[in-house]
Amino acid sequence: MDWHPLRLTTPVKQHVFGGRAIAERLGRTGLPDGPVAETWEVSDVEGDASTVLDGPLAGRTLRQITAEHPVELLGPRLPPGPRFPLLTKFIDGRGALPVHLHADDATARRLEGEPHGKTEAWHVLDAAPGATALVGVRPGVDREILHRALPAQDFDAVMRRLPVRAGQTVHVPGGTLHSFGPDTLVYEIEQTSDIQQHAMRRRMEDGSPVPDHEWHAGLDRLLDEWRPGHRPESHPGLSVRQGDGVVRTVLCAGPHFALERWCAGTAAPWSYRFSTVRILTNADAPVTVTAGATERPPSPPSVRGSARGNRPVTIGTDP
């Protein structure tokens, strides 16, 4: 098969904490009216799988391609699995996200019957002055203290509140209690999973109340899946100039994924060769992506997709 950059469909989530920043700040068109909390740029989550928009694989889901062409898609070094391993999103935290956590890999297998959990990272695209995130718990907080604070919804008594600003990244290991917002727009990368435990009295989908028995059961499961030792910090990453105004910034890297921000130059394109799958998401001016003999036309800020390696990828800005 003649592999090419895959442009994908985007599931949309209209949770109550969302706003219109994805349309207004990122220029995304075709979104429904009302609040848009999340667009899932690359997804193989059950029931919300991305499909290929064009080319010889048009109409195929990411899961189908992962199953049928694992080495060609992911590269020879990644172990094959039933799902594409990564999920990426834009998240508009116009309101505060619910305080919640995702299980780590071992806990997901033990308690959720899932092959892995969800470690994630947020790269902040926009944040209002004074914006903050709740990430991890304060030193000395144990299960008993957390068990008293969660029913009272007294999160600041037990959680760490970090200032956030555009350009910063927070790496959040599975098992970490967290939230961010209001007035925060992020790009998020994470393991492919939708398992989560919430501490809130209302549902994030529509704001309806959670019945008491369901809420208390959810708190018990959250405490079982909580890992107290994680205390992430926000950081700007490490930047290296590549020439012609191109700046490569390594934002975070770990066993599940690496996240980088590339700022392209204005005079000449830049080329990049790789041997494992790469997800390209544009959050700024239009660009053209060329891989092998395939060229994609100037893309809007909402472009997303995965590109397969063993060939150079060239990205150039457009006038």
C-alpha cells in the first residue's frame, strides 16, 4: 500500500464545562451549536473511533487499520495490540473540569478488566490570567483524609493548585487526581482509554445530579484507584532551534508517548524522518504536509492525523 498522512474524522463531546474556544480560537468549522468541550482528534476509543477521510483507506476506522496493518502503521518497535495506542484531544475548559482520575496500567488490569490505564499530558494553548489546575494531592494527605474531603467537595483542602499559562505542559500519570479550568484551552495526549472515576455530584455530560448510591460507589472506586505519590508540575519544555526559525520543543516524554511542539519557519520547509507513527496536530497558521509522493493541500488550524514513517515528511508554511 502507498502509505500517506491519514486525515481523520473527529468525535465531538458537548460536556457542560465547554465553550466556543475550539471554534473561535482554533478556527474549527462544522461544530454543533452550543458548548463544545472536547474534539477527539485521533481516537480509537470504543464507540468513538476516528475514520479516514480520504485516500485508499477512506472510510476505514483507525481500529481496522491497526488490526490489519499494525507494523505498517505503528512501526516495527511498538508491540501490536487491538487498539491504536494513543488518543489526542482539544479540550475547552471554559468551566472547571470535574475532579477525577484515570487508573494506571496495573490498576486498570486489576479492577477495570482493561489492558491498560490512562496516563496523559496537557499542553496549554490559552489560559486566562490567574488560571489554575488541581493536580495531585498535598504532602501528608492519606486515604482517610481524602475520604473525608471528597464528600465535602473540599478539594483545595487536599489537592495541589498550580498556576498554568499558555506554553506550559503538565504530565499526569495514571492514578493522579486532577482537574483544570475555568478559561483554559489545552491540547491533550493520552493512552487510548476512557476509564475514569469522578468525585463530583453532577455529571459532566449534562449537569444532572448523580444519585447518592452511585456517587458513593464511585468515590470508593476512585479511592481504590488513587495513587498518592504523583505530584506533577507544569513546565515550558526544552527548546532547540533547527534553523530557518524552526524551533523544536520537547514538552514531555515517557514510556507511553512523547509530546513535542514544532514552530515552523517562514522561508523554507523543514523535513523530518521517523520510523514509528507520528500524530500531527496543527493549532496555528495553515501548513502543507508532504510525505513521499503525497502532498496535502494547505491545512486549516484544525488539521489532524497520523503519518507513517520510513520516509521524510516535509512541512512548509503557506503565505
